[in-house]
Amino acid sequence: MAIPESLQCGRFTLSFERPLVMGILNVTPDSFSDGGKYAVRGEAIRQAERMMLDGVDIIDIGGESTRPGAPPVPLDEELERVIPLVEALHGAKVPLSIDTYKPEVMRHALSAGADLINDIWGFRMPGAIDAVRDSACGLCVMHMLGEPQTMQLGEPAYQDVVAEVRAFLEDQIATLQAAGIAKNRISVDPGFGFGKAMVEHNYALLAHLPDTAPRAEKPYPVLAGMSRKSMLGAVTGRTTPSDRVAASVAAAVCAASRGAAIIRVHDVAQTVDALKVWAAMRDAMRRG
Ligand code: YH5
């Protein structure tokens, strides 16, 4: 499989000789103690330090829970959660990604030194493209059918989920490039769990991961985010997300073997170990 183009990512240029691990840092009161915003902030910083010791490649900071049914977070609340963390972690030697679809959060995060904007809306919100255009930040363009509050309520319907996800990403990338955003700033993501039927669509996307990305001579880096998601509960019977660590690690290895460039996970240490074993096997296969 061809190695994707390197990704310009703010202060960093990421290359993909091995899959990179993106660690999820949720800065939401429900993901930490209810001891107030400073307690939440302190715990988030400690968790980021833990991830760095565990070998994380990118830290993905999110101030809004995008689980199906979760209420939207007001702009000022999201800013108050995310920006202080970007400032606190900016001195660390690891790229900082911001999981947001709000243009105002993008702008403030980039001013504070964020390196990558990870947008589950794929930069479709009015003003999102303008917010990232004049920076050197990386972009992750994700596919989502419907909206977070409602996407899993009806039955998501596709004729051909892989082709439709790719067509959306191709369109959105054409729009981004027409706005002047360089190709080497763009990564793509099929959006596991975002308006996909649990088993049928999510596993088709995993099996055909390289075909979800826009066709190009130098492939776009593909990000895969399956960690602890319901698609793993659906096949293991585990209803509690924190019981899905082994399933998440297996999914990460599957994604690596299907060419994923970046793998977004909660459990950094376990995933880093598993991917080292996978990479050793891949290197032995290359030796013949
Ligand atoms: C993603 O796939 N996902 S937020 C439901 C869960 C567990 C985890 C328990 N941001 C992605 O992580 N960004 C999120 O069930 C993302 N790709 C990118 N690029 C949802 C999440 C989660 C949801």
C-alpha cells in the first residue's frame, strides 16, 4: 500500500511510515470529576501528560461531547474548556488537534497555537473554511450523515456507503482547494458511527478503508476513529464503553492493516504496543 503524503500540521510535518496514534482528550465535565472547571482542567492536563509518556503522536482536545443524543455546548463554554488547555499544552512536543465544528473555536484555538482542526462536520459550517484558510494548520475532513443529535435515530440509508462517503469527501476537498487550502494540509475520515448502520456500514467502511478516501496519485492520509464506539459493542456484546478496550485495540490493528495513517483512540498505551507488533510484522513481510 502506498504511503500517504506527509501532512502539514501547524508547527509539524507529519509523515506516515507507521500509523500515528491520536489520543482523545475530552474536556467535558461528564468525562472528569464534577469538582468544577479547574479540577477538570487539571485532570485533563494530567491525562495529556500520561498520553505523552505512553507514546501518543497527536493530542485531540474536544470540549463538546458528540455522542449521539448529547446536548450541544454553547460557544463560550466550549472556548472556556478548550483554549486554556491549548495554552497549557502548547509547550509540549506533540501536535495539538482540536475536535470542533465551530468556526469561532477554530479561530481562537489557532491563535492559541493549535496545529490541526478536526471537524466532524467536514468544514461545512458557514465560516469554517475561512477560519482555517490563512493558517498552516492541518485539517481532518470527516464524513457525517445527518446531525449528531439525530444521526442514529432513523435507519441511515446508502446505496453504496463506501462510494458515497468518498464522493462527499471528494466534493468537500474540491471546495477546500478552491478556497486556497493546500492539498498537503488535508486528511480525511469516513466517520465511523456518524450516521452509519452499526454493523453493515461501519464494517464495510473498515474493510474498504482505502476506497473511502478521494482518489489521488499521492493518497490523502486517512484517520480512523472507532475507539470504544457502539460498532464494537455490536459484535462483542459489551454495552459499557470502557469494557471495549480490547475490541478497540483490535479495531486499531485492523485499521492499520487497511492503511490508516492516524488512529484516534482513548487507550494510548495499549494501542501503541499493539501497533508496534503490527509494524514489526509488516516490516518482516517487506523483507520477504
Ligand atoms: C471520529 O471518528 N469521533 S467524537 C461514541 C462512543 C465512543 C466514542 C461510546 N470525534 C470522531 O469518539 N473525530 C469523535 O460510544 C471524531 N473521527 C474524527 N476525526 C465521538 C467518539 C465516541 C462516540
